[in-house]
Amino acid sequence: MKKTLIEKWLPIDIVSRDAAIEMSFKPQPAYYARCKELNLKCKGPGFYDPKIRSIHPWPARRPRSVCRAINLACILPPDISEKEYLEALGFSRNNLIELVSKGYPPLISYTKPDRELIKKYNLTYSNVTILDPMAGGGSIPLEALALGVKTVALEYNPVAYLILKATIEYPAKYGLELYRKVQDEVRKLIEWTMQTLGIYYKEHDGGYIIVRSIRCNKGHIRPLASEVKLTPTCIKRVYVKEPCTCNLNTSTIEYTWARQHKQLMLNKSVDDDLLLKVHLYFTKQVKGGFIDFSESDIDLILKAYHRFIEVRDNLALPNSKIPYVNNAFSKVLKYGLNTFSLLLNPRQALALGLISSYIRNRVKELYEDEGEFGAAVSLYLAFGASRMFDFNSILTTWNYRTKTIRDSLASYFSHRKFAFNSVYVEAVVPYRTLQWIFEPESEVEKGTGGGILPVLKELCNLLEGLGDKVQVYQGDALKLSRYFKEPLDIIHVDPPYYDVHTYSDMSEFSWSIIREVLEPILEHLFKNSLLLNEWNYRSNQVPRASEIVARSKAEKFRFDTLLRKFLMESHKVLKDDGLLVLWFSHRDWEAWNMVITSLLKANFSIVKVYPMASEHPSRLITRGGKAGFNRALIIVARKRAKVKLVDETRIEDEVSRLVDEAIMDINRSKITLNTKPTEEEIVLFTLATALTLITKVATEDYNKVKYVILRKAKEILKSKGYKSVEKILGML
């Protein structure tokens, strides 16, 4: 591969601004602001915005705009103009005008790249192969396939592997026929649910807010919360008729609650009194506000409970054990709740169990009748069951600011632990929940609230006809040379960020119900798995041995060792003139040091670095709930043997150039028009950019070179008034 555009320049400002808006958690105001910036006339009161993250939750999804921009820059020549590049990317004024006139946001991800224009500048681009060996939620391979290049997505985690099949492989292979069939199945599911489960709920109820409580030895109630904040201005005290006045040991209350809840879920006979005292139905949301539970409400709750006890053994529930190695569930396991089904109350369990049983039966029938196409349809139904579990368990919480349910996975994403709150929320009538989860009737005019089907339709429109260009595998990124015998053109990867996420722990929550629902077709879905000799798809545990993460600060050397091994494997399978593109972001200087040093030891030289927006400012991406950085560094590397090295005498001049360039680029990668990057972000990213020079210096004394680089970078940053450099690097 000849020198490419990505080694020369990228429109950092345009792509970063687009990415920041794409990742916004409250996007509608941002879309209007972007229209104003671009002088575009908006249509209607809102924008139709089906994002791929709605297929199924997965952490660390990357902005599609940046992924497409990088993939495209890797296959275009360096002499193309910015105007031509943006048109090929899909970011042309005509495209944006057309988007907003149809009601879509003015985002690169909703445009189609101009494949004919790409072909004009690279006649053989469609034969280029891009591999993402840790493909996760799929943004990188999705945007590679959208360009029309050969795309390979490899993923270790079974949940992410299935997300990739649903996001990329099946839409490309089956197109809109798939969308129409899933839509038909969802309509049938909702109709069945309405008839089967409607008798246990009042039709117009919203969320049911429940206070966890215990029944003392005298039969009285001790709520675990004294008040509940319902809205920003409404706090309601928790009153009970028979309050417990016993002198209880507060250190054992949680254990008592867990024991009583477990008894409720596992006993063969009903205990109405225990149910209503352990799960204190506090108030329910209705149109216009909140009301107390009436006797008729309680009757429905008990009716569902009795039915659950009656049919429990025949329900498709996530009854698998929570693995003892799962640190994210350590707080739950501590109290003796050791199966995933114990994360449900009786009515939640009845609803999920009946719906999952229906879906599992349909999965079997669809596969028997329609083979692989039926398996593809089944996958989206299973994701619906998984999302229902996420929004309907005792791990949910009440978001008083928005007056909505905060899903179970939210506790993990915020604190890297699943934990109970004293108050949780039971979801609304199941068929209404399924309407929201799937949105089978959604159109541009009706909008979308995050349903699966609107996303599937967009993906089918974008990828239809490209099924022969994509391959999705479950495999180990540490064994690339075993899998790929033909050398690859480009490896574009967003590896785990040191200690930020433990994907295995988080994903076992979803895997517990997905595995149950898809049981009839697991063998088919995993028949091409490259891990079958090392891991069984019927296991309640997801694979961990090769997961490139530090599960704690004490495991930092594990991350270092495995990352280096992965990069060495990447070196083996890349063509001699191939490109490696790697994303990274972290607050810890040691993490940056590990990544850059690992690239050097794997015989790569870093030829270009770009800061790009990757997060919304309110997102928490670092361990412990600290606000993370809003940008990532995109690191572009080639095999060291193919790069012209820098003489030691030029190190200080090169450091000066890199520092100035990094500060300018970081400021260009705008999250909003009026906010600037923090000093810590500027200093860390600039130091990391300067340290990349170590991979291009012709020397064997790397410790000496590293000292010279960081001393010079520190000197320049201090001279520019950046005081935090001393804190980050300390004494050199």
C-alpha cells in the first residue's frame, strides 16, 4: 500500500464536531445548533435519530463519523483535496440539505459515502481488507463495510459477537427482507403479550416504584428508604401501617432482605404477606403524576405472583449461576443472590419468563422453517428479551430528573459494579415495554425513542447488497496469526482502555438471558466460532483468559503483556506496507506509556496522531465514576522496517514540532463551539503525542531517548504556562 491520506492530514475540526454531536446524550438541541452552524433549514419539531447503540447495549461505542473518516483516509491518496475527501465521506452540503429535509440530523453517520468518487481515486479500494480484531459494538467495521471495502470483524466476547452479526452481517446479507420479517414477528409477539400478560397490569400505568423492605420477627415492616425523590421538586416520605421498632443490626439488614427475597422467589408455596413486605409497592406513575397503590393494584400483583409460583419451573428464565469470578457482581453475590433470575421480583419474573419462553419457541420454529434467515430474525427477538431484562429487574433505579427508569446496566456503567439501591422500579405493562423496545411502527414522521427496528431498517438500507464483503468471527485477538494466513491491508482497532471496562463481567448479565432464549440455535450461531476448543457457547461464563484488560490496578502488567502480544500478532498478519490504526484515551500517564512502549516493542513506528472527539462531556468512562476525557488519540502506525527513522540529533526539534502540532490539533477537536479542552487533557495528550517519537528514533538506547523527549516536552509545556505537567510527570 502506498502512502495514504491519513498519514498527511484529516479535517479534525469538522469530524470532531460531528462526532461530539453524534455522541450527545441530549441530542435534539445539539442538532438544531449544528443546523444553525451549517446554515441548514430544519424540518419539524425534532429529528429522526435511530442510533446503532439501540440494537443492544454495549460500552465504549465509538462515533461512526470518526470511524468512517479514518477508514476512508486509509484508502485514499494523500493528494486529494479536502472538498473531495468530504464529498467521498458523505459530508457534502447537498447531502446535509437532503438529510434535514427528510427529518434526519445533519450527521455524517446518516449520509451514504460516495463509493463512485472513492473508486475514482483508488480503483482497487474494494479489494482492500480492513480488520477490526476487537470489534465490540461495531462502529469501525460498520463504517468500513459502508465504504464498500472487504471487512472482517473479530470479537472475543459472545454478546458483542452477536451484536456484530445483528449490526453488520445480517443487514448486509438479507437487506430489507430481514427488516420486514422481524417487524412481522414483533407485531405477533406484542399481540401475544397483550393477551397473555395484560391481565396482570392496568393498561395506563407507568413505572411501579418499589421500596426494598424487610419483615422483622414480629411481622412488621422496616423499609430500607425513609423517603423517595420522585421529581426534582417532589420528595415523598415512606410510611407503613406496621413499622418495625425492633433494635435491628443495621450491618445485617441487607443480608436479611436478600434471604427473604430469595425465599420468596424459590419457595414452592405462596406467601403474600412476605411479598408485600419485602417489595413495598410504594407509588406508581400515571399520566399527570403519581398515585398510591389501590387494593385492585395489589390484587393484580398477587395474581401475577401466584401464577409465577405455579408455572415457575417451565419459564425460560436466566437461571444460570452468577460466576464467582465476576467482580462486577461481587456486591450482589455477597448477599447470597447467586443466580441471575434472583435479580427479578415475582411479577417481573413472570413477564420475562413467559415472553422469553414464547421467543424461544419461535426461535426453534423459525430456524426449522427458514434456516439461517430464521436464525437472523431470531437474534433481534432475543435482543428484545435482553433489553426487557435490563429495564425490568431489581437493579433498576428511578431517575427523578427525567421521571423515567434507569436501566440495570446503568449501575455498572457508572461505578463498574452492579448494586442494589433501596428503591427500584418495575417496568410498565410488558406489551407497552416491547412497543418501546422494538418500535415496529416507527417512521420518520413518528420519530423514535430508541427502538431496535428503526435501527435495523437504517442498517439494511445502508448495507444491503454488501453481504459478500463482510465476515464476522468470534475469536481471540491474541491469535491472529493462527486465523489469517493471507496478509491484511489495514488493522483498525479500538482496544480496551487499560482498566476502564471489564467487558466479561458486564456482559454476563445480558448473556444469561440471550443464551437462554437462543438455546435452540446456539450451535448454528457459533458454528464458525474460532474459540470452540477453548470455550463452549452453552457456558454461563463468557471467556476471560485473553481479555486485554487490567481487572484492577494491581493487574497493570497483565494489560501491558497482553497488549504487546496482540500488537506482535498484528505485526505478523499485516502486509509489509500495511497500516495499523489504534484508538486510546486515559487519565493515567502510565497507561499511555504502556501503549506507546508496546507499539515500539512490537516493531511499529507511529507516523501520525490525531485527537478526535469520542465522548459526550457528561459521560463517565473511567473507573470509579470520575468524569473522563472527551477525546481519544487516533494513533497511526506502520511496520518500523518501512519507516524512515529520525536521527538522535533531531530529537529536540521533532519534539518541538510535535508539541506545537498536538496543542493546535487538540484545540481544533472541538466538542462544542465555545468550550475548550481541559488543561489536563491537553497536557496528557501532548505528552503522549511527543512520546510517540520514541518509535521513530534510530537508536537502541530507548531509556535515554525517552528521557530527552519527555524533558523537552515538559520544558515546552511549562514555558507555555501548563502547570499540571509537573503533577503528571513528576521529576524526570
